[in-house]
Amino acid sequence: MSGANSASFPARIVCLSAESAEILVRLGCASRIAGVTGYALALPELAGKPRIAAFSTAKLDRILALKPDLVLAYSDVQADLAAALVRAGCNVLVTTQRTIAQILDTILLLGHVTGTGRAACALRQELASSLERARQESARLPRRPRVWCEEWMDPLVSAIGWVDELVEIAGGVPLFPELRGKWRAQERTVDPGEVARRNPELILVSWCGRRMKAAMITTRPGWSQTDAVRLGMIREIRSSPLLHPGPAALTVGLRQIQSAVAEAAFMLERLPVQSCRLHQLEPGQPTEAGPSRTGVE
């Protein structure tokens, strides 16, 4: 579609998610963006664009006033809003990327929709190459620390799919790999005692829209005996851009994870074995937090 007349493609696009606006900017379509979510990244190309939505809520009349010929939305969280826009006569495209592969595919999809297929292919290749370089770099780490990545604190929510994958690429071992395919946050809630039992060596905190409070983590029952807390390996990764499934999550977010994982890996390598628990308990084995439970307290 590269080289096609831009008049054949959407000229007034409203982006209800941060990553869709970011992708369009990377594809050279900033001038076609008519409005963005209030959570849009602070990109120069988006300065002055009307902020017309939160994440799950928006003022329908403000969106319609922009006369969009396409609205881009994300996931089931925006399903009701998308349906209302469809009923109002808008063209709406909803994407549901939750893995790195799906993020890369979404870039191609938006490239096709906007007539910027060549730029989309180039961006996809650039990101895929940078991810592979990161994977090769992490292979040289002396250790692969066990990583608990926390998306929310009450109830406790394990990281969504692409974040879990980024932890792996950075050289970490995700603490709950069995939850990676769960899309909804409710399906990724875990028992705090189970986190302690699995004994993370690094804790990454990326609370959606909230800053980390370390005391909320270190004072959880049993967590003071985890290697991560004993070593002071609790690090915050800002939720923006990490929790927005777009290019910045795969670059800026990944670099922050890489830094934390490398720090933990080299720290663990320098420690005498007896100074840390340095093992992952078998299922059902009790810890200071008590026996393994299911559900969230």
C-alpha cells in the first residue's frame, strides 16, 4: 500500500489507546491523528492534540465532534465504548495484542489500514532485530534470576504476556510462566504467599498509573525472607510505556527491565551460596508465609 494516494485512507483518526497513537507517529501519520487518549505518550508529534478519553471511559460527544473517519481502540476493556461509537456511525478498529508477536502484527495491521505498509514493515523489522540483540546480550549474563513482575498490588496481579516475554528476553525467569496466556487481569491474580514460596530474586513493580511504595511489598507476610527483599532487589518500572503494547514497551520498557535483571544477575553471582536461599521451593513445601494457598486474600 506504500505510495498509494493518502486520500484513499483514513485522514482523521482518533486513538483511544496510547500505543495506537505511538504506532501512527512512528509510521509518519501524526498529521492524521485528530484526537488521543489522555494516557498518550509525551511525544512532540502529539503535542496539542485533543485529549478526548481516559482508558475505559470517554465523552462520546467529544469524539464525534472531531468527525473521525476511523477510531482505534484496544481490548475488551474498551468494548462498550467501541460499540457505542459503532452505533453512532463511526468506523472502529479494535486490536487485542497481548504478546510481542501480536504487537508486531498490530504494527503491520495499522500500516495496511493507513497505507503505510512499507514503513510498518521497516518498523517491525527494526523492533524484531533489537529484541534479538537484547536476547543475545542477556545470554552472556552469569545468572538468570527468578523475577516476580507485579502489575497491581491489591489484588496481586502478575504481569501481562508481553511483559513476561520481555523479562525472559532480558535474561530473567518469570515466576508465574503458566499465567502468560491469561489475557484478563482477573485471571492473573496470585496469592502473596505463593509468590514468597517461589522465592523471587528480583521484584519488578509496574503498577498501572501508580508509583511504587516499597513498604507495601517488604511487609507482606513471608516476603522479607525472599532473596529479592533480602538483597534489596526491588525495582520500579514505570507503567508508561511498559504496559502500553506498542514500540516503546519493546524498547524503553525492555531496557529498564534489562538493567534490573543484569544488576540482579551480577549481584547473585558475587554472593556466597549460603548467604541466600538460592533455590526455588517445590510445590506444596511451606515457607514462613505458611502453606501454599489459592486465591487472593
